[in-house]
Amino acid sequence: MKRSIFFAYESGHADNSDAINHGISEYNKHQSSYQAKTWEELRIGGSILNRTILKAIDECEIFSCDLTYLNHNVLFELGYAIGKRKKLLILLNPTVTDAKEKYNSSVILKNIGYDEFQNGRDLLRILQQRKHPKPFPIDSLLNIPIKEGDTHDLLFLSSPLENQAALNLGEYIRNLPLRVIQNNSAEVTYQTLVWYVTNIVKCKNILIHLLGKDRNQHSSFNAEYSLFAGLGSGLGKTVMLLAPEPFEAPIDYNDILIEYNNASDCLEKTSSWLGNYITKQKQEQEPEQEKELIYEERKLNLLKLGIGYETAEEEEEDLLEYFIEIDSYQQAIHRKSCIVTGRKGAGKTAMFIRLREYFANETSNSINVILKPESDELLDNVERTQLYSNDRSKRALLTSVWRFVFFSHVFLELHRRVSNQLPGTISPGSIEERILKLRDQHNEILDMEHFAAMSRLYQEWDESGLEKPQALEGIYNRLLGPITTVVQEYFQEYKYTNINVLADNLDKTWDARRDLELQSDMILSLLEFNGKIPQELDCPTVKPHTILILRTDIYEYMLRFARESDKLEVRRIEIDWSLFPNRLRDIIESRFKFILKLEDNKSVQSVWSDYFQLTNRKNPFQQIQNAVVARPRDIIYFVSKLFESAVNNDRTRVQQDDFEYAIYAYSKFLHHNMLSETRAQFPEVERIFAKVQDNYRNGWLPYYDFHQILLSVGYSQTRISEFLDFLFTKDYIFVYSSRSSRIIDNLDKLSEILKERRFLFFPKNKVLIQLQPNRQRLKVSEKFE
């Protein structure tokens, strides 16, 4: 019986499908041991069932696919074939625009070689040469043996969106009484291939949340998730995919895809699926799980130490137990008005959570206005503002937004306090009685989310078609005038109240593809409004306290549009951990102490010796500190990867190869941080780094080549200097001079090196750079110590 080669490809591109069919036809004419066949030969009555295709893959020895176009069906089948340990023959037509670039940018495909073809002759030659690669080395990517899989109930691959369906689903999954692993793609889009493969093996069930067809980058995102869905199916996992309606599901996973039409429908259908599959599995496997507990308990402490989240929101309850107070936190509390800035991962959200807790415990003489809007709400405000061509009208609209948000927050807090008063203590006709009545009269608008309620105002404005600020103000007063009046009267009676305004998430909308100047105006208008709170309340004795939290790069961009930038700078407080790097150790050790319930500092110190066994003579924390940018999120991420690797390798101590794994994962993490922080000021950054990666993927980049890349994107010499200075300041570039064997860490030093004269009998000075250079920094810094 002939062994089979199964071919998968996208049918919509005749050049490729004709070439494949012609090559297969010629090949089969002269073959006695192999028979090549295509998916199109499996049609029954004009249609194809996915079970038929998967059965054909099960029976084949070699799986071949054309990935010129990264078709989702084909990627699912490739993943399935990898899970089934099939030999792989990947084809790609290099004449198709961006085909190679898209292939190499994939987290998994770039690890698989491909053969280039343009016509049937090319394919026939490839087949006749038996140039068939081995099965994809899935076992070599795992930190656990395949037989030790199925230790967890569910792997949840989340959507990168933060819409309501994704937020509700994420919260529901986190609260399940199951052993769940989640990739949290909204924050951490840089998980490694090893992470995905290992955790697919670990989990019995896989739930994948796809992007809708109307979302940015849905095709590339869903392509990789299709491959992981196929891999899970090939490994015998129960796989289910979620997607918003309408979603034309590829045939291969049509029967394992749930379509939903809104957030509640998504939650209801997911809950039903989990009930049908996972509950049944847990009941069947309880005796087996009891045996596993003995093994799991042996590594419990190591697992506990590895518990850590990349984002403060995910550990909000525990965070208050080991938050480290730094000078910027104390300054924020004691300054009348401030803007707290910090780089991505510097701990801004952690500070927001701690400040919110601090204000909540203040005296009853304070009223707190906590602002943390969702990005969709903010984008709606920005886009609505663009409807008005008059700058004065735009500013009036933004001011009205913040006025509405402020007064509605304050009114609801006053209502809460009045409602808690003892029965019979509220006098007829008093301000308290009026607050209770007004709440009932304005339930509809006050029960909405504060930013969502602005749509009510927008409808009025849009219908009026008026551009005059006075008209906008008149509509505002008509809808909310009574609430504003009663709040003002309250403060005239209770004159010495403190108003604490704490705002975070205002930079959630930051997108270089949109009008950044308008986004800046939205944030600046809040600062201007907060400065006028006593006048807004018609009560000069009220003491406002404003804290606005922003990313550093966004604040610096916004500063360009501020009318009084010098005053903003005076109010700025920068979270800069490089000024006190040892406090990062306090963060890690506080987590150790809390998680392991250690009683004293001596016990905490013993963790470093009890759970680390590195060959380097340095203290483990010093090695970690040398490897990362000085930020809480970076060090937490790095430590979590150390313990992840140790646990996956069935160890009870972190060893040197775990350190290498963490460095590899962290380099991906850092790359995405770098793009995120750089994009606002230098929108061309992704083009620049794509050019760098295309030509210098694994090595040093000569400085002059990098200079040419910057020129090619239209940068002047001044702009090049600004870009390099930015990278140096953010610790994202590493320059090495061969002549002096020096590490260069700032623009001034680089300029000096580049100006040095070359002497006749001395070798040419090689000036080399590394971007996101932490692994190389470790090697070079150790060499010169």
C-alpha cells in the first residue's frame, strides 16, 4: 500500500493551486511508494467535511501545505499535523508580496523551514528529491514530557481587546474553581512559542477567544490562534473557539466554534460549554487527581514563589499587602496637585490602587472622585470632539465632559452618605432631602457609566448642529443643571471639604494613528478643569487635591501642546526606580514573604539560597537586576519566568538554564515594551525595527548600517540624534566600541567615539549596536569586570 502525502492550500489563488495540482499529477505518474493527494479530492457531493480532512491527515505520512497566504484553515491543519507528529513539507511562493515577511514574523512558523516554489516543475523537483523535513520537534520545545501533561483544567487564550465581552469573560475565567492558565494577551502579547506549546500540553481543555473580522490585525492574530487550535486538537485536547457574530468560520473548526452577539451571550455560551465538558471530566478524574496532589505538594513552595502577574490589576487584592512605598508615592499624597509619570511597567497602576485605598480611609470630611474610564469611552469622546471644526467648541465640549463626570461622581457620593444617615435625621426641605429626591428624578442618566452617559449629551448636540460653546453649555445645563445646583449648595453649607481627584487610564486611547494633539487636549482639559474646582463649586474654601497618572512618553508628547508647559513640569512627579534600584529587591522579597507567609526577614533572605542554585558566584538578585530594566513589571516578569522554567523542568530550585530561558522570554517582553513606549514620539519605529530584524536577526548591527536605516525612513541628522537619545534614555540600546572595549550608554559618548580619528597602523574602530540588549549586556559586563 502506498504511503500518502496530503496537500493543504488555499483554493482562492489559482497560480499556486494550479502549480500544486500539476506537480502532484506529474509526481504520481511515476511513483510506486508514495501517493500525493489534495484536500480538494475529498469533496463529497460538492462539499467537504472537516472530519474527512482530519482523517486524511491522520492517515498520511507527510503533511504538505502552502503557507504563502497564511490561510486559517491551512494553519489549523498544520497545527493538527504537528500534534499528530507528521513529517512536514511547507511550501511558499516567494514572488507573492510580503509572503516571506509574514511567514518569518510568525511566532511558530519561523521555527519551521520551507521550500520555495513558483510552478509545477518546482514542486515536482522538491518531491522527487525527497526533501521532506522531519516532524516538527515539539518535544524539544517542552519543559515537561508529553506524558506528564493534562495537569491543568483549562488553557484560556484571550483576546487582545478590552471590550466588555473580553473583560467579563476574563473575570469569569479567573473566578472559576479550576486550574487555569491564561496568556492575558491584552497586556502580554509576547509569550514565547515554548510557553504556548508547553501549556497546550499541560491543559485538558483549550478555550480560544478570536478577534472579530472588523478589528485591526484580526487576520494575523486569528491565524496564529488557528494554528494553536489545530495543535491542541492534534494532541487530543478538547478545543473550543469563541468569536463575535458575524464570523465566517473556516470549515476545519466550524463545529468547535461558538459565535456570540454580545457580552452576556458570550458569557452564557462559555459557561454552558464549560459545564458540559470540564465538570464531567473533573468528576471522572477525581481519584486520579488525588494521586497527583502528592506530587504537586512536593513542588508547592516553588509554585507559590512563581506566582506573579505582569499587571497590577490582576493581583489588586494582594497588592496592598506588599506594596513598596517610594518617594513619589509620598509626594503624590502631600502635593496639592501633581502629575505622576512613569514608564510602562514602572508601577503606576499599583500606585493608583494604593492611593485609592489611602483616600478611601481618609476622614469623612473628604470626597473622592476616582476616574478610570475604559478606552472605548475615551475614544468616543475624542472622536465626537473631531466633529467640531471650531477649536473653541472642541475645548468647550471637553470641559463639559469633565464637568459632567465630576459633578455626577460628587453627587452620587453625597447621595451615598445621605442614604446612610439614620431614619428621621433628615429634615424636610433640607439639602439632604433634595439630594434624595434628585437621585430618583435622574436615575436614568446617573445609573449609566459616567462616560457612557455623555452620549445623551452628544445626541442633543449633534441634533442641534450648533458650534457655539454657549449652545453646548445651555444643553448641558438643561440636562444636569439641578444636580450641579444642589452640589454647589451642599458645599456652601459644608465649606471645608477636601476633594480628591485621582485619575488613571486616561492614556488608554493613545494611538499614533489617531489625532494625538486632540488626545492631548482631552487630558489637559481635565487638568484645567480640576484647577477651577473651587470656582465650579462656588465655594473658595474647598480644598482640591488632584493626582493624574500618565505614561512618561505620553506626558512628554502632551507637553508640546500645553499652553503653560513650565507649570506642568513643576507639578510632575516621575517614578524612576533607577534612582533606588535596591527597592526592587524589596518588591520581590515582600512578595516572597507574603506568598510563603514568612515571619521574619531572615526567613526571606533564606529564599535566595533555598530556591536558587546558579553557577555564577553573584547573588541571584544581582544577576536578575543586571538582566532587566529597573522597573517593577520587568523584574516581576523575569522572576516569574525563572520559576516557570524550574517547575516545568521538574526542579525544586532555579538553575542556570532557567536563567537563560527567562532572558529569552524577557527579550520578547522588552521588544514589545520598546515599541509601545517609542511609537508616540517616533511613529516610524516599527518600520525601523522591521528593517533591523530582516537583516540582523541574530547578531550585532554596525552603527553605520543602522544610521543608513534611519536615513531610509526619512530621518534628518537632528531626528536621528533625538531617536538615539530616546533609546539610550530608556535603556533600549547598547553600543560597543571595539577599539576601547567600552560599553557606551549615552549619546554624548557615542558622538565622541564616532568623531575619533583613525590612525594609519591601528585597526578600524568597530562601533556595534544591540537593540533590547540585555543578554549581551550581561556577557560584556562580566567580561570587563
